[in-house]
Amino acid sequence: MKNIILLIMDGLGDRPNQELGNKTALQAARRPNLNRLASNGTTGLMSPVSFGIRAGSDTSHLSILGYDPIKYYTGRGPFEALGLGIELKSGDIAFRANYATVKDGKIIDRRAGRVKDTDSLSSDLETEIDGVKFIVKSGVEHRAAVVMRGKNLSDRITETDPHSVNSPPEFARALDHDAQFTADVINKFLTRSRKILENHEFNKKLISIGKLPANEIMLRGAGKIPEIPSFKEKYGMNAACISGTPLIRGIAGLAGFTNIRVEGMNGRVDTNYKNIISAAVSALDKYDFILINIKGTDIAGHDRKPELKKYVIEQVDSVIGPLLERLDNTLIVVTGDHSTPCSYGDHTGDPVPVMFATNGIINDNVRCFDELSVSTGYYKITSNDIMPIIMSYSDRAEKYGA
């Protein structure tokens, strides 16, 4: 049996960019190691969750790991909260949150200039309203998690993020009668938070140096903690996760993965890629399955920066040489969780390239790893097919039938 490294480059899929000579970021990038890996395996295109679906990182990762989102997905909030170290209890309602900038009553930047180091904001927003405790913890850059803890709470409420600029932040609305109390308490929390953020010294300092203030917190992805079987129970493997993104750590932790911390790993484009790969190779001595998530490709796509996305791909390629030395006893799987084209600035339903590389399997004669090249490869699959293929190529699959 072979061990597995699953390298997911978040938002990897792209569309042609004029700035890159009408190439995708992956096509334009110098990627000799990715190409060598592709030459040692089988490739193709993967549609996250299902064909044409604009999948989120949460639903796509669940699906890739073999957890049907239709059955197990309750909202992104619980995964963000778990990934930030908040211990969720039964009945808690968790949200993912963005610090944003509001001017004249309208959102002008949904990420507040990708503000960093917002711990003081989050701690000052923690409060109790009508018997409901609000727990707030900062994540990477503008991101945060908010947890409501109290009695008679419901996740049947709308988001307060309008998902567009030049729109006012929204108030929470109940989707059924039982959620009215929850919506009312959230709106009281938001009103209180705006006053605190407007007068906070952290924001005054940002304004004084010409930066955007983080004067609004927007809530989305409400959900209760789901119950899912462990990865060990499903596949018989000890698994570890290496990711600087709280969402991915939360999903992995809930599935029973060990989350490995790596020096210099921060979930941004300037993360320490070399340390991430080194940690993964070292972890093969203890774990059967290693999940790596690289967030920088997705960040560049959302920011509409094709040159930056190309740079991130080249940085990853430059450090994955050690993976090529493990092909005798390790299956290397490389893909994206969804497409985030720089020309669009958000997730799309475009398929993403995928490859399964190891010695001893049939090669499909694809020599370059990019969206167009792998379209001639063997596979046209969805993310639901990833784990069965992994189990087969790693010689771990059980026979179906006699």
C-alpha cells in the first residue's frame, strides 16, 4: 500500500488572461516539477461537487474527502470557528465573518483592504445580549468567526453580507418563525458592533495612515456543528492536514485529521511554501494521508491578479521537487478545489485540472499540467470520484463483489 499526499491549490482553475498573453495563470507559469509529476501519472479534469456547480471551498473539500455535502454540509461558519480553535457546543450557531469598510452607509470594500491583525477588534466585540453570548475570533487577514451561544437559537437566518460593493450591509432576517429571536439578537449585536468599530483606536490608526478602516463586520455561512464519521473510520487511514486556512483546518479537525502547524505558514500569498512541503514529506513517516491546502492561488484569483496567481504557482512548483523522489511508495494527487478565474474574481463552475502521480500506473501521455493539456487526459470526473480513485491507485481499495 502507498501513502498519499493530496495537494489542493485553492482556486487553481483559471480562464485566459490578456495580461498573460491569453493564457491561464497555470499555462503561463514556469512549472517543470508539476509537468514532471503529470508525466508520471494519469490526468484529467475534475468538476467540484458536480458539473457546472460554483462550489465553495467548504463544499468542495468535503466532497473531495468523500463527505457528500448534501448530507453533511450545514454551513461554513462551524468549520471557520473550529479552525480558529473555538470549541463548539450543541446548539451553538457559528458564522464566518468579514471585516469590511462602509462609507456613507454603503460597503466600499468587502475585505477592508485585506486588513490584518484584527484581534483587538474581535475581542472588543465579544458581548452578551438577551442571554446570548457572542464569541468573536479573528482569522487570516479580514476574516473572522462569530459564535452565538445560548438557548433557542436557530441557523435559519439570512446573511448580512450583500456580497457586493456599493450596497448597504444587510440586517439578519428570520427564515421561519422559530428563528425570529436569533435574527433580532444578531441585529442588536450588529448595531452595537458598528458603534464600537467606528470609534476603535485600531481603526483610527488605519485612517491616520491612509488605510481603510474595518468598521463593519458581516456575517454569513450560519450553521450548527455537523456530525460526520471520521476519516479513519471511512478509509482506515491516519490523516494529517497542513493548511494556513482556518476553514480547511476546521473541516479536517472535524473529520479527525491531525492539524500540523508549520513555521511561516499563514494562509496568505507570502506563506512559507518550502516549509509546507518539507513538513508534508516528514509527516509521511507517521501518517498515511496528508492533505495540503495552498490558499494563495485563490487569493490572487479573487483579487483579479493573474501575475500574482502565476507567481504563487511558480513558488509552489519550485519547492515540490522532494515529492518526485517519493513516487515509488507515495501517490501524489494535485488539483484545485474549484476555479477562481482572475478575469471573474470569484468562483466559477469551470472544471479544474487533476493528476494522480505515482510509479507503476499507466500514464496517459499528458506531459504538461494545465487546464488545456489535461483535457486530453484520461479522466473527466467530479470531486466525488477523487477518494475512490485514490484508494485504487494506493492499493487500498476493497473489492466490489466476489
